[in-house]
Amino acid sequence: MSKKFTPTPHDAVFRQFLHDKATAQDFFDIWLPEDIKALCDWDTLKPESETFIDPDMKPYQSDILYSVNAKGADGYVYCVLEHQSSPDKLMAWRLMRYSMAAMQRHLEAGHDKLPLVFPVLFYCGEKSPHPYSTNWLDCFERPDIAAKIYSQPFRLADVTTLDDDAIMQHRRMALLELIQKHIRRRDMTELLDSIVKLLSYNYYTDTQVITMMNYLIQEGNAASPRTFITEIAKRAEKHEEALMTIAEALKQEGRQEGRQEGIREGQKQTALSIARQMLDGGMAPTTVKQFTGLTDSDILKLKK
């Protein structure tokens, strides 16, 4: 009998059986380690949707996903079951992706801690035994290095804890680290000497310096950004032209804002004068408001 009625009959029959909760519970009783089974409140076992969306939005699907509450704790355990009739060298990585997708969906459901996800690969291929490692770290070219990276806390580059003198020794990273350490904490003018010193080392391109100065203008708390940048420009010869361009732009912006503020104030006074005449002529306040664009508060003040 060689005719196949489904594209993947091995997977189909596995899914059909394991979607039955009683069958799944027998599976878990046989194949899960004792310490994992001991965590589970089996009365709460239930099947979950096994379709996830990965970061590039392509759908992928594990075969079976069950959830169960953890005993004696406010927690969850998920069991990801994957059926395989042809060995895949990267199957351990696929299982890890399914596990992480289950964790992400758990967080999206409103939980604030990751659940335990226990993956199981069910294999029934022609080649026996299963020929590849089920340790996902073995999917790397250097499993030994991967194990060091992923079995310990990730490296933390916390600039808020670094001494300024230490930061000044960090070559091309120093300007970024120094300013981002203090951007919310100090008046940037207190860092003037340090910034000028770093710029004197000629580590930075004009583009980097312009980007950093724009950042300081937007997020920093210098009392007068134009004065601050002009002073840096006077003392940082290599970047003087680029910095003076920013200072001049700030100067022009200030003038324009001043002119525009004057224009806005003049327009407001004109509207108030027209509105007063309309009200004196007996026009309804709502109509005056529509014509002039004034607020209810403006109209109320004119009526007093």
C-alpha cells in the first residue's frame, strides 16, 4: 500500500492522536522527566494554538502545544511537541524557536514572567537512532563559546555607574558614553571642558559631532544651547565650522520664533478687535467664535 492521502501522513496521524487530551497526558507521563512532571497540576492541562509568528512575519507551526498550571505557585508550564519523520540537523534550533514563541505569547497575554517551556521531539524516521543532537547549542559552529554566552547573565554596559575619568579613556566611545551618562542629570555646560578635550583627540567625524550636538539641544538642559555650542566651536578647531553652522542655525531659529510669536500676537489682537465689534453689533457669541477662531474663554472676556 503506497498511496498517501495526505502530504505528511506521519505528522497528520501524530497530531490527530496528540490533540486528544487523555492521550497527551499518557504521552507526558511516559516521556517527561520526573522533576518536570512533579511541577505540573495535570488537572489544568489544556491544548493551545500552536501557530506563532516569527520576527519577519512568516507563519510557522509546531505540531502540538499544551499548557498546564504549575503546582503550588502562580506559574505555567508549556510542553511543545514536534513530530519528525525525517531527521533535521537544525531541529533543536526549531524547538528553541517554538519555545521562545510560546514564551512571547504568554507575555502578550498579560503575564510579566516567562513560563517554563519543555520541548519534546517525537521521532519515527527510517534512520535509527535519531542522528543529530537535541541540544540547541550544538547548532552553533562553536558550541563551547555559545554555551558560555547563553548560560550566564548577558554583559551589561551600564555607563551610569562608570567614573568620568574612566569614560575619558574609552577612545571613540568616550563622547557618547559621557554625554549619555549625564544627559538627564547635569547641566551640559558642566561638561564643556571634557567635551572639548575629547574633540581635540580627532576621534570623531563632523557628522558624529553634529549628531551629538543636535542630541544635546533636544535632550540636554544647557541654559543657552547656542552659547554652549559656540563656546565649544571656539575651542574645538577641527570641528569649528560644523559647530558654528549649528550655532548660527539656532540663532536664526530664535529670530524666526520671535518674529512668528509677534505675528501670532498681532493676529490675536486683530481677531479680538473684530470680535468685539461683532458682539457690540449683536452677533451671537457662537457665530463670532466661528468667524474669528477665538476660544470660548476669549469671547467670555470680551463680554465682561
